[in-house]
Amino acid sequence: MKKLLFINACIRGDRSRTLRLCKKYISAFLSWHTDYEWTELDLNEMSLIPQTREVLDRRDAFIEAGDFSDPMFDLAKQFMDADHIVIGAPYWDLEFPSLLKIYFERVSVSELTYDFLGDHVDAYTKAERAVYITTAGGYTIGKNYGFEYAQGLFSFLFGINRMDLIMAEGLDIEGADIEGLLKDAMNRAEEIAKE
């Protein structure tokens, strides 16, 4: 079976509109791609700590020894092994919740998920495609730096050159048709899921 990895940064849990979109996309994707199984990483339930000096020193010692057997590399190995990646992250302060940044730092491991080789990067991930799903109370007006960051990171370090964006915005504007806006985004999710 192929593997879909759902990176859930929807901090509000079941109250999250972004999570509703994610569930719709994953359900539609699995109905079209029956050779996939899926795993959800709920970042809110994980004990992710920032990359402190102590964490980095420990990680660097393992990398220098060429030893990736420590559990600190499990997230990176899981990420490398995924065939399709779905990121669910609400639009917060022009980007995304900080737990997602910590996750990205955990899976960005030189000599494991990628390698710098002079003038280029070799990526060791399997996935060729990712989907970034988000919702915003206001309008992003071209400043969705969370999506842009994820897209750049995935392309440059991980060799994942296709990242689709599914977004509903303007949800908290007075008079907004919230369900209508979400339905439009869900329709887009279903279309992308077929591909």
C-alpha cells in the first residue's frame, strides 16, 4: 500500500474549519486512490519542543556518526516514506501555527531527508506531490507566507515540486456565507483529490 501522511496543525481540533477541509480532501482522495492507507500526525498531541542548542548538539552528533537509529529521527523517516503529503494548517499571523515550523525542522535532516552536494541538493523523499490546506478569517491578499514557505521548503530540500493550495478565506468577515465559502473550497478539494 502507498502512504498518505496527514500533518495536522489544526490546533483547535474538531472546532477547526481547516480540519473540516482536510477531512473532505482525505476522504475524496482515498475514494479515488484505493491503493493508499493514511496516517495522521496531530501536532497538538505531540511533545514537539523547539530545536534548542541541546537538541541540535545531540542531533548533530548522530548525523556526524551516520547513525539515524535514535527515535529523534522517526518523524523524518516517516516523512521520507510517504507517497503523498497533506498539510492542514490554519492561517495565523500571515503563516501557520508554530508547531508546524517545529515539525518542519524535525524532518529537515541533512544526510537523511536531503543532502547538499556543492551546487545542488539531493532529496531522499518518495513523495512527488503535497497539498496545503488552510482557512483564514480575513483575506490573505497575496500574503500567504505559510504556503509559500512550505512550497519552497518542499521543492528545494525535498524535491516535491507540486504543492496544491486549498483555501477558504474571508470566513470571519461580517455577513460572510461561511458554509458557502467552505463548500467552494471543498469542491476544489474534491477536484484536486481526483488527480
